Amino acid sequence: MAPLIDNTTVTLYGSIDLSADVFNNSVFDQGTKWGVASNISSFGVRVRHNLAPYGWDGMAVVAQLESQVDFAAAPNERAAFGTRDSYLGVEGPWGAVKAGKSDTPYKRATNAWDPFSRTLGDYNSIMGNTGGDNRAEFDWRMNHAIWYESPIWNGLQFSALISPGQNYARDNSDYAYGDYFQCNGASTRGSGSNFPGTGGAVPGNIGGNGCTDGSYGNAYSAALNYKNGPFTAMAAYELHEGVNRHGDDGLQPGLIAPVFLADGSQVFTGIHNEWAAKIGGGYRFNDGIGDLQFYTYYEWIRREVTPIEQPFNERSRDGVYASVTQFIGKQWSVSAAYAHAFRTPGNPAMLSVNDPVLAPAATLQANLFDDSANQYTIGARYYFNDWASWYIVATELTQGPGAHYCLGASGHGYQVCGRDAANDVIGGATIKAATTGMTFNF
């Protein structure tokens, strides 16, 4: 049979990750639960059309369509065709330019540094996560994007992405042109998405300026990666312009309410730029048992607020991450990882001396205001071959009373958060989980 298109290669590929989990979030009356999850399992089609026979030496048209596959859950719009990294572009000796939707260079810079990616021990419970809860805003796939990927020069590779805001509203409180039921910077049907019935949605008004929980305008992301033998290093930066956080002001349906200070004055959390930067490195060597791999990096996350808003700014903080993996022969690896979120300048929940009810005495401020968090994870993986593996992971997330991070943010089939009787996320929960599963990549 003749090919559909001359000089064209079509590749089908996929990744299947299914796990069984046991978890306890130590709050309310939920107790210990267990579940089955499909963890960013996906299927895709990749196409490369060689242009050399037509006079364009070293050049090709490239395209990709990738979709999530919910093996263990009822599919929804997250599993629609083309919802994951999908693009059309041109590549040549100078690199590649692509347009569509993609994981940002900032996200990709450390993707391979987390041995527990996709599990409940995923580092996005803390890293890249500006305010906790169930999404990591700086570990993101951006829609409506154009990006450049350089060739590798002596171990160095540079990548940069821009995503125009395309927002219907000047304050970025509405959908982008071409998107419906989805705010920029919000997970599908999650908090901030403005999908009917979700947190942040404006009742009875689809798209009615309800994108007030992290919706941004233009976004920019860049990364520089270096690899030379056993040594790896990276530096990355990402900027979200005009991030709308009025949802932190104590929203009533369709109404922005101000935060009241102890002296009776008012302040809004406002609309400000948010950015993140990280730098780190890794090293791999043979210790006699097998290869031993270390990774570590430091991360700065900032929200550029005014001084009067600083006591309510939980979006600015530092973080640190480290992982180590011991490979034993060709079949086994044993890993451990640690992530830490440092304290923020404040938080909109008013867990500070600015609220005379929550903190009537300055002596209580240090305890109530503590929104730092730690995540400890260990696990092992058995490789049947280069395509299939089995893993087991245990993780614990400990946090101060003002912190409200969740396990599985942006990675697992679902998130595990501390919740109250109304199913709202609360602070201070210690969350423990164990998970075992299999992967198959083709």
C-alpha cells in the first residue's frame, strides 16, 4: 500500500499508569480510604513530514495530537482528543518552532528529577504550587502558545514559550478567546475554573467574569538545561501577568468583598504579576552497587503585591527539593525525596495578628501563621523491561496550621486534601498515603 503522504512518518505512542492507593488525611471523619487511579495515562499520534526532498534541506514539518485516557475514571472533557501536548511546527538545524498547547519550559526543566512523578508522592504537592490546594500553577500546560526549542550545543539546550492572554476581560476575570468553561491557570472542573458548580464559579452565569482564582493574562516561560556526562544543571523562569486573585477576598456570589484589617481599614488582594524561578543540578555515579542519582533545586515564587497587601500574600515563598535514586542492577531502583515550602508573608485566611478573632494575642501569631510544609517520600520500582514497571510508594505531608497543601496536585488521578464537614480544604492537616501500581509505555 502506498503511504498516505510521501516522506511522512507516523508514530503511535502512549503511557498507561494505574495504581491502587491507601490514604488518611487525619481530619474530620473521613478516616482511612482507598482508591484506584489512572495517573495521566495518555495516547498520542506524532507525525514528521520530511521537507528535504522538496528543496528544504534538514527541515521537516512536525505535529502531535495527545490526549488523556481515563482508564479508571469516567471520561470527561479532560480526556477529549488533543487535550494534552498538541502542536504543529517546523524543525531544522536551528531548532524548532511550534504552536498549540504544551508543558512550559519551566515545567519541563525538572520533569525527570522527580522519581515519584504521577504518584501521590509527586513533588507538585509543594513545588511550583503557589498557595497549596490541588494545582501547581508553575507546573503547567499552557493553551494558545508559541514556543522555540533550540538544538543541543555542547550539552546546552534553551527553550522559550509565550502564551497570549486572549482574555475577554481587562482584569483577566473571564475566559480567553477560543476557550469556554475554562479559565487560564485553572484545572479542569477544579477550583478557579468557573465551571458551573465548582469553587469560584458565578452561579447562573457561565463565563460571567468569574475567573478570580488565578486567571492570568500573558505568560512567558524559559529554561536553560545542561548535561555533560554524569552532571546535569538547569535554570528556569516563568511570568504570569495580571493574575486575578479576587477569589481570595472572601467572594460572595458575583461580588468581590474586601478584607478588613484590625483597625477597620479595607484592602483587596488585587491583580498582580506572579513569577517563579528555579536553579539546581544533579549528578550520577557508580557506587559499586549500581548507579546513584542525586537531584536538588531551589525555587523562588513571588506575587508582586503592594506593601498593604503583603499580610494577605500567601503566593510568595521559597521552596527546596531533593531526590536520590539508587539503581540496583537493571531491574530495581530505590528512591527517596524531600520537598519543603517555606513560610509566606501572610495569607488571605487571616491567620495572623491582623485578625483579632483568629489571633487575639501576638503570642499566638507564630503558631497560627505558620504555613510552611514538608513532604517526605520513599519508594521502590521494579523494571520488567524498558517499557513496563511496577512501583510502590509511601509519602507523608506535614504542614503548619496556615498551610493547605494536598497530595497528588497536578500529577495523580485525584488529589488528597485536608477537608472539613463541608468538604472545603482546610489548613494544618497531616496527610499520609501509600500507593502501588504498574506502568506500561509504548
